[in-house]
Amino acid sequence: MGKSLIFSRPVTVYSLACGCTLLACGSVSDVIGSRRMFLSGCFLQCFMTIACGLSKNTAQIIAFRSFSGIAASFCLPSAVSLINEVFPPGKERNITFAMMGGAQPFGFGIGMVLGGVFTGTIGWEWGFHVAAIINFFMFILAAWQLPPTPATHKHQIWSRLATDIDWLGLVLASGFLAMLSYVIS
């Protein structure tokens, strides 16, 4: 695989897939519950990160990075909802939001540096393997510590998914965002 393909397209497709599906995942999270959506995203992120590390060609890594971006969009809006559900209004919630806001760029920065170190020493695949291990432990921790959501009947969920979400608006907004991102890059 050429270096430019490994390091530019997978990063771009990850961000694009995450950004384009963020609105839809936030809406679905409101319907099915933040905990379920967050745990699904953590599990998918772990699985897709492993798949990225096992990729044999450029097409595979680009496809798996796009699915990984979608998995990240499962987690982001549901994490905000979980903070609102778990922490009472006031100083504690504000500190938690500040920590989340600061941890994301810090984590991305550390990930980029470690990815560069792994690429230069033991191979780019190990950056994904280490990330998958961390994702797995986060999934276990979240499943253990997040409070359960109230039970809802499956027919209510399907009904709300069909009626409460503006699917056409989501598709149009996501499509326009994708086209704008393509034109800018």
C-alpha cells in the first residue's frame, strides 16, 4: 500500500463517514436509548479497528475506516446524552462536559503520535491493534458502569424510528455535507 493512500484517504473517509452519519445516529439514539447506542458504537468500533489492522489492501482499509467512522458517530451523540442522564445539572455536569471536550482532541493527538511511532517501528497494523484493545476495555467498562435504560417494547421502537425521525432531511443533510466535504478536499 502506498503511504499517501494509507494515511490520507482512510483518515478522510473516517471523518467524512462520522460527520455524515452523526445527525442520524443522534436521532436514533434518542429513540432507542443512549446506553444501547453507545455500547453498540463501542462494540462496532472495536470490531472495525481490528478489521483495519488485519486489512490486506487499500480498499479494505478504506472500507473498514469508513465503518469505523460510522461506529464513532454511534458513540458521540449518545455520550452527550449519557452525561445529561447520569450527572445532575451544575458544576459536576459542567466539569464532565469539559473533560469530554478536552479528552477528545487530546486522545486524537496521542493516537496520531503513537500511530506514527508504531508505523515507524513495528508496523502500522499495531496502531489499530492497540486501539482495538483499548476500545474493548472501554466497551467492558461502559457495559459494567453505565446505568440501564428503561425497557421499551420493540414495536414502540420501530414505530418511533418510522415516525419520529425525519429520514429524508437526514439523508439530504448528510448528502450535502458529503458533497461539500468532497468539494473542499
